[in-house]
Amino acid sequence: LPTPKQEEFHLMMNHPDPVKRKKHGVFAGGFGTGKTDAFVIEALAQTLLIPGNLGLMGRKTIDSFRKSTLETVLRLAPAGSIIRHNKTEHEIEFINKSKIVYMQLDAGREAVDRIKSMNLGWFGVDQLEEIDQEVYLAAQGRLRRKGTNRCDFHTVNPAGHDWIWRIW
């Protein structure tokens, strides 16, 4: 069962009233608060509830992503929902023709170049405080897939008055 904070996060991103539904969300908290599980459940909801959707997930390093976030995606995805996982291309395809692409979001210019041609329905960064604001803004500018929620959601360990604090 989700914690009250996780429920609040999901309601914020999926409120039945479109006026109250958020386009941009952050789950902030310390270690062990269930941020990654909530993040992945939201990613799976956006992916499985909207056929043909394309989502982008990432962390600063692909190694960190594989060891925590990807493991959580594979653990929490409903049985039979994944039809293909291309580990070389970093792409997971689901039964409804939606896809999740995952990548390293380490250096501003390199990550921006990888993102700039995408047509996303959603994107999310696990540990947003690790990446540059330029990468976040580049991905946000790619939220243009028709028939989707065009939203972004992230986890963050609060790090003081940084760019994330200024936005949220």
C-alpha cells in the first residue's frame, strides 16, 4: 500500500479534475521515504494508461539508474506488461505500444543533444538535484506528444536554495 505522501504525489499528478492536475511535480524527501517507488509507479501509470505514449527516465549516471530505478521499474511493472526490453538501446516497450526510454543525464550539453529530437508524453528524473537545469529545460521542451498528459515528475533530496528550490 502507498504511504500518505506517495498517495498525495499520485493524486497531484492524476487528479480527476484537470484544473487541479499538475503538469510538473516533485517528490522531495530524505533517504528511505519511498520516493523511487512512487516515481516508478507514476511512470508506469503514464505509460500503461495512455497507449502509444513515450516517456523518458534518467539519472545522472546510467549505473545509478540501473542499480535503483531500472530495478524498481522491472520489479513493479505488472506481469506481462513488458513485451521487450532492449538493454543496448535503453528502451522498454509495453503491451499497449507505449515505451520508456532511459538514459544518463550527466553533462548538460551531451544530455541535451540526446534529448533534443524526442517527442515525449512525459519525462522524469530520479534524483533531480544531480542534473543541470539545462537538461531539465531541454526535456521539458520536448513534452509535445499529442494525446498524452505532457507532464514531468521527479524525485529530489532537498539541497538548499538551488535551481530546483527556485522552481518549486
